[in-house]
Amino acid sequence: MTQSTKESPDGAAGEAPPAPMSKRQVYTVMSGLMIGMLLAMLDNMVVGTAMPTIVGELGGLAHLSWVVTAYTLATAAVTPIWGKLGDIYGRKGMFMASIALFLAGSALAGMAQSMGQLIAFRGVQGLGAGGLMVGAMAIIGDLVPPRERGRYQGLMAAVMPLAMIGGPLLGGFVTDHLDWRWAFYVNLPLGGLALVVTALTMHLPKRPRGASRIDYLGAVLLAASITCLSLMTSWGGTEYAWGSSMIIGLGVATAVTLALFLLWEVRAAEPILPLRLFRNGNFSLASVLGFLVGFAMFGAVTFLPQYQQLVQGASATNSGLLLLPLMLGMLVTTMVVGQLVTRTGRYRVYPILGGLVMAAGMLLLAQLTVGSSQLTAALFMIVLGAGMGFLMQNTMLIAQNSVPMKDMGAASGAATLFRTIGGSLGVSILGAVYSHQLTATLSARLGEQKGEELAGGGGQLTPALLKKMDAGVRDAVEHAVTAGVHNVFLWATVFAVLAFAAAWFIRETPLRGGGPSGGQSTEGRPVAEPAAL
């Protein structure tokens, strides 16, 4: 097989991919990547279950939210920076460095003696976690050509349901049978295994370092903009009113730092987020799709457990199991679509179908009533999960196929960042929709004073507490929660429809890599072949 340097129609393949690996080699390398991804996804769920015990020992209930905020804030702020560092200095070293930093933060968090220390060490964890997801995605982009990636998509997609189900169960076990500090120490053996597997099995092309420079100012401006935006969406409507000086100030700071970042990136020799990537229509559309999917998915799914626990009486202990039908729909669809993309080289139709099916799933979930059964909710969740399965991996696939190999990290970081920002805005904005409808319904049924009192404590309502209320109040709460979730899913449907509309503008450009067509695209045009061994 000869090395090709032809440029693909999308302008992305100006260089040849690395030498192909056998399936066994790829699976071995992916085991280390999956452990790294699992660390990032699992942590918040394990810690969330252990939080009541942690607060009971360390105190600082007023700062409880910062234990989560510090982690997510740090993760979002450094995600694109890790991606660019991987482009410059090599992905293997950066991925291992992010694991090491995450493990250091985990060990320190387990030794924390105060809430302030725990918050600071959770920030260190978040700095490492920012490199885990983007590093894994960029490495997969290096190792496996887009055309062949469908063979392995099922493994990548399986990490999310595993974290959703295993996180609360593991957190509950650690809290009940071990010390809460093991909620952090449990990361150490997993991370150590990921380091060993990565060090021994991952062999990536060497990258020249001489002419590369780190865009420090761009990194600072981008991190500042993301931090201000994350704080605004996290605090708005909860810690501070949306019209308060704090939230308005954060909004202004977000706009100013973002404008300065864009102005600087145009001039920077080695921009942390190359703006030229957005000249590619498919890359820009993949970023928009990632944002819309993150907004609709994370925003809506956040409130499903509220309905299932407070209306259907499901237990909160095994909360990860409540979303199993959704994850099952996503996993099966991702695996099937991945295989079809590998066999045919066609991918444009799947984001279109994904937007349509996700909108249908959201609309179905908006029809849930107080009397709907758990089976009905589960079937509707399967539809939503199927829509997510069409979209989740394919948006990353399109983004990575639209850029040169040397920009794989920056592209992966940007795609992950847009999805994260969309999810953050979705949770906060749809949370405001939910809260407003909850208060309005309770006030209409129980009176304004009683309604606002119950709505203000909505976050502390549990199925056990609800059962102790009299029948009239319980009925009002159930109808209010159902009405709130109904509005949330209606608004999420709007964003899913926007994703459906945006997907129509994606162009079917050839996927890099081989396939049954023997190096030819489905349109009969040559595509770049892997470099010779």
C-alpha cells in the first residue's frame, strides 16, 4: 500500500494518516482509552452519591454546590487547551499527563480535611478530566480512520451507560461499606491501569516540536470566557437572580473575553483554537449540532429522574437504573449506525434521522401524565436514546473528518467544548423553565404562599417525604412536577428540531480511510489511504 498525499474534497486530507493497526492492537489501545473516559464520566456520579456523608463530616453545607462546580468549571475551561497541546506535543504524552493530574487530584481530594480543601482538589481533578475525554477522542481519530471507526463506536458509546448505572451503585457501596474518601481513592487503581496500558500499547507517530509554540494568551482568554459563561449559567436563577448585577456582570465579562479571544486568535502564530477550522462548512455544522444536542439532551434528561421519583415513586438509591432504557436505545443505535458507516461510507443521513427521532422522543416524553406507567416512560426514552445514538458519535466523526490530521486535537476539543457549553446552558435555561412552571402550578393549586414554599424546597423533595404529605398536597406536587417536565421537553423539542434542520446542510464528503470500496469513496472519488507499514 502506498502513501497518498492527495487532498480530499473537504480539504482535510493534506497528509496521510498513520500506519494502520490490526483490530487486536486497536482494541488493546482502546481499553486504556475507555478506562480514561470512564474515570471522567464516573467521578461526578460516585461523588454525588457520597456527598451527604462528606458534608456531614467536613461541614460547609453552604459551599456544597462548589464541590461539583469546581470540577465541571475546570474541565470545561481546559478541554480545548488539552486538545491543542496534544496537537503540538503528541497525544500519548498529553493523555498520560491528564490521567496523572486527575489521579493527583483524586488522591488529594481523598485526604481533604475541610470543604475548602476538597473544593480546591476537585478543581485539580477537573483540570485532569478535561484532557481525558478530548485526548481519548483525538487518539481514536489518529489511530482509526473515520471510515473504519464504526467498528469501535459501540465500545466508546458503552462507557456512558456503564458510568450512569455503575456510578450511583459504586457511590452507594462506598458510602455504606467503606469511608467516603474511597469515593476518590477508587480512581487510583483504575487510573493506574489506564496509565500502564497506555504506556505499553499505544504507539503514535512522533510530532515535530521545533516550530510549535503555546498560545498562552489565547488559552487564558478562552479559559476566562468559558469560566464566566459557566458561572453565569450555573448561578443564574439559583444563587443569583437572572437580572442581578452579578449575572449581568458575568455576561458582560463573557462577551468581552470572547471578543478579545477571537481578535487575538486571528493574529496568533499557533492559535489554541484555530478559527480557520470554521471555514469548513461541515466542521461548523458539527459544532452547531454538538451544541444543540448537548442543550436538548442534557437539559431534558436532567429532569427525568424528578418525574420518575416524585410522580412515579421510583427509588433514588439506584437512580442510574432509571435512565437505562435511554442508554440502551443510544447504545444499540450507535453500534448499528457505526457498522453501516463503515460498510457504506455514507453518514449524512444519520444526523438528519437523529434530529428527527430525538425530536419525536422529546415530544413523546412531553406527553407523560401523572398516571403514565414506568413502561410507557421507558418506551419513550428508548426513542429519545435512539435519536441520541444517531447523533452523538457522528457529530464527532464529521468534525474530525473535516480537519487535517495535525488539527485533530483542536477539532476534538472544540467539538467536546460546544457540546459541554450546550449542556450547561440547557440545564440552566430549561431548569428555569421547570422551576417557573413548578411554582405556577403549585401556586394555582395550593395558593401562592404555600406554592412558593414548596417550590423553593423542590430540590429537597424525596419520594419518602412526599408520602408523608396529605393527599391534596401530594397530588398538587405530582401535577406540578409533571407540568414542569412537560414544558421542559416541549422546549427541548424545539432545539431537537433545530438540530434536524441544521443536519440537512451537511455535505457528504468522503471519509478518510479504507473500506470495502478499496480506497474509493462512495462517490467514486479517491480518498487518502493509510501510510505504508
